[in-house]
Amino acid sequence: MIGIKTESDLAAMRVSGRLAAEVLQQLMRAVAPGVTTEYLDELARKLIRERNATSAFLGYHGFPAAICVSINEEVIHGIPGARRIQPGDLVSIDVGVRHAGFIGDTAATQMAGVIDPDRIRLIETTQQALESGIAAVRPGARLSDVSHAVEQRVLQGGCSVVREFVGHGIGRDLHEDPQVPNYGSPGRGPMLKPGMTFCIEPMVNLGRAEVDVLDDQWTVVTRDALPSAHFEHMVAVTKNGVEILTKI
């Protein structure tokens, strides 16, 4: 069942969303050739702690890190470690924080000295797909209108949408109803109502859509080993349209 958040719930989610966005912004600035993904995780723990929050990811179903860091062909759920960022890498960072009982969840992909035009096209397409999905959120719209808007922009950019993983409702729990696919026909699914909150998060591949999960049971990679990008915002349906809760 899709919950409707109260005004006090939304006020708390604005705070958790802002905190997640602040952490992500600083992590994105720290991405550079030579930096390890483990360093980014350590920095995230410090930044989250400074905000009197906790990681929503650490320990979630056994996940061993405070953030997800996924590089190039890694789509999502990359586990930070000794890997060093190289010139030309695409670095996707997913941040989830818990504050005052509510979750903030946001993600973005940073370019580390990228000059390859196809990788730049992938980043721009994924960002614009997220913007298109957000623009489709309004009372009376159907959930699949959001999904359709995301997919159409991805196809226009000559990329493909990951289908095995989707966006999600959010609030006191990291994953709530509804699921928010990044593909599909418009005019289907639940009607959007004020007070609904969910994450729109296009996961877009430069090559084919198929993905696999590595033996660590977390890291999702493209089957064709071509790069992927990931952007995410947490949004609320309002009486007049949409509010982005993870925007500084």
C-alpha cells in the first residue's frame, strides 16, 4: 500500500533529503584520479556523523559500507574498497541517510577527467532522463507516466534502461511502495496523490540493458562491460506538482 505522508512527515523528509544531498555534493567534489573508493566511504561516514545522522545503507541486508560507489560498468551497489579512480572513469555514488526517523536517498555520477564523447552523452542523457521523470510528477498523473518519460529520454539519447532494478517509495523505510520502473507505457499504475514520496533513479547503460550481479551478491554490472550512469532524487507529490526533497 502506498502511504501518504503528513505535513510533519514531509518536514522531516526535507531535512533528511537535504542532509543526503549535502553529503553527496561533498563526495562528488572529492572524486579525482588516485582517490580510492574506500576513502570516499570514510569521508561519507564522517560527513554523515557530523550531521547527527546515520547511514541508511550500512548493515542494510548486510551491506558492508556507508555508501555505494560504482565505477564504469558497475551500475549500482558497488562496495567501496581499495580500487583507485582512474582518469576517464565514471563514478556513481549513492547516499542514504537516516535522520529523526526518516530516510534521505540520492545519487549522482561524477566524471573523473572524462573526455570520451559517448561517456559524456551517457551522463547528460541520464541527468535529463531524471529531469523528465520529475517533470511528469503531478496529482492525477499515473505512476507509469513517470516511467515512460524517463525511458523516452533515454532512448532519445541512444542509451538503454536497466529493467531489473527500479526506483522506490521512501519514508521511514528505505524501500516502500510503490516500485518506480524507468520504462513502460504511460497511463498505467497508481494515480499520484499529494503526500506520496518516492525516489526516481534512472540507471542507464551506454550499451545493452542486460546486467548481472557479481559474486559479492551486491555489485550490479553491465553484461557487455560498457559503462553505466545513475542519478537519483527523492520527490514528493504536492497539490501543485512536485517537490524535490534532495536538492540543496
